[in-house]
Amino acid sequence: MDILKTVEKIAPQRRKMSYEEYLKFAGDTQIVEWVAEEAISYMPPTDTHQDLSGFLSTLLQLFVQFFELGVLRYAPFEVKLWSEGPAREPDILFIANKNLVNLGERRFAGAPDLIIEIISPSSAGEDRGRKFTQYEQAGVREYWLIDPRPRQQQADFYVLGSDGNYHTVPLTTEGRYQSLVLTNFWLDLDWLGQDALPNPQRAFAEIMVSIEGLPPEVKTIYQALLSYLSK
């Protein structure tokens, strides 16, 4: 019985309603998604989830802003994947400059270029199931699934192929994921496995000094920053 109560406590809450009703129901502080005439409310994120989301969003923001690639948005922020389709609220999404025309004050219409979902006990089924299929169908070019749960830690990376299907992308020999959407951006999986996540500015500096073709003065700045933050 205790196990059943725990499952019920972490399971997302579902309510039948139209999309118009969902727009009135969903607030600005809670993640609520709309799929198949149903609003799905999730449990608040855990401290681990928040730490990981903060690290990834800060690291990506530094990279995206430096190279002026587009914008990042964070949950709760609605993504209406297609006109009659589901409304999702990914943990992190990246929108390239060429697609900013579809970004409104309250939602993004269409497929973001990159979506990151951080799995929590209440979201695992949706993240690996219907969200995977819907992001694929909508044409999201890159999908990261990060699972920080105890004894289930893993990260999976998918890129949309010319056949319209997601394909897994292997890590490099150094244990890094090299993004295809964000040229020159890479994520070291060792960063995510540490007891305490690294300073995102240090991680950004490590990426910057690895990029070929950057002006020498820029590399010098980030090499100095990396040395300072590594003390």
C-alpha cells in the first residue's frame, strides 16, 4: 500500500479539457502540458533536477549569447508543436535565429531546434514515450534526454535524420557529446556525474579553448579564466 501511495504521489495529474480551457488553467509557475484533450500537471522539480537544469541552461546561454546563435527558453514556457497538436513545456529549448519569427510572448509555435528534457520520477514515461514521438514528428532537430535519478543516471542524445526519424548519436572517445545543432558545442558526460556540478563558466571556458579558429586574444582570455577557475 505504501508503494502505491508513493506512485500516486509522484504520478502526473491528468484532467480532461480543451486547449482553450488549458490556456486558462495553466499558470506561469507550474509545468502543465496539453496532449490529446488532456492537461498533464507534473510534480515540482527536485533539487537535483533544478541544479542540473541551472547548470545546462547557464552553460548553453553563455555559448548561444557569445556566438549570437538565437535564444534559449526554460520551463514553464509553452511549445505548440503544430497547430492542432500538443502543447509541451520542455525543461530547456533552443531556437535558432532563423526560427525566431515563430517565437511569441507566451509560446513558441512549431519545432525548436533543440529540446532538453531532464527526467524526473513523474515525467519518465512521457519523456521517453509520447514526447519522443511528438518531438520527432514535429521536426525538432536535436533531443537530449538527461536522467539524473539514483541508479538510473544516463544521458541519451538524438538527432533527426533525413528519413524523419531520430537516431542516437554516440559519444566521442573522450566521453563527450558533440552537438550537431550548436556547432563547436560539446558536453562532457563526466561533468554530469560529479557529486557537485562544475562551475558553468569553467565548463564554458573549457569549450572555448578547444575551438579551432577563434581569435588568439579570445583564446587567451578563456585560457586565463579556465586556469583561474581550476585552482
